[in-house]
Amino acid sequence: AAAAASSSASGSEAEQSIAQLQAVLAAAHKYGVLRLLRWAEGQLCDKLSCEMACSLLSLAHVYGATELERNCLAFMKANMANVVKRAEFAALPPEALVKFNMHCAGIEPSEEEPGRKRKRDDE
């Protein structure tokens, strides 16, 4: 019983740590602190798991965290059988699913993707 209690305590500590790193990533993005953003990205890459991969991919997409995105995509491809069964995978935004499919097909996304819509002020 003590071992179960300590493992659940460490599990909640890990979840709290990930939540704090996600908050740091968001703040670093908001205030343009690139070194802090890259540090938080690296820390989150070290915590990748089947449970966290989809939410971290979505987070990477929102905050432009390219290293985290690359690591998430590689992890998801390597653990595809487990990742695609999760509800979080089905809830990924369409852009993230496209990136995942492109990664699995070995296609590197270009900076300016050809079918991408222009912003209204560009017209």
C-alpha cells in the first residue's frame, strides 16, 4: 500500500511539473523570451509519453515550439499503435493531424506551405 501511495504521489508531482512547464512555455511565448521558451520546450521533450504526446503536440503548434513539435511527431510515430487509440489523438486539431500524417509519410513541411490560405489583409 505504501508503494502504491508513493507512486501516485510521484505521478501527481509529474503532472504538476508538466503543468508548470506548460505555463512557463506559454509565458515565454507571450513575452517573447526565446531562451526560456527553448528551455521549457526541452524539458517537455524529456517528459514525452503516450498520455502526453497529443496534448504536447497541440501546445507546440499553438506556441510555435518547433523542437517540441518535432519530438512529439517522432514519438507519436514510434508509438503509433498506442497513441492513435487515445481520445486525445482524435481530438487533435486538423493542422496537427496533417503534420502528423506528413511526418509519417516522410514529408518535411516547408515554411510556406502551398495550399495555405492568405490572411485577409494580404489580399
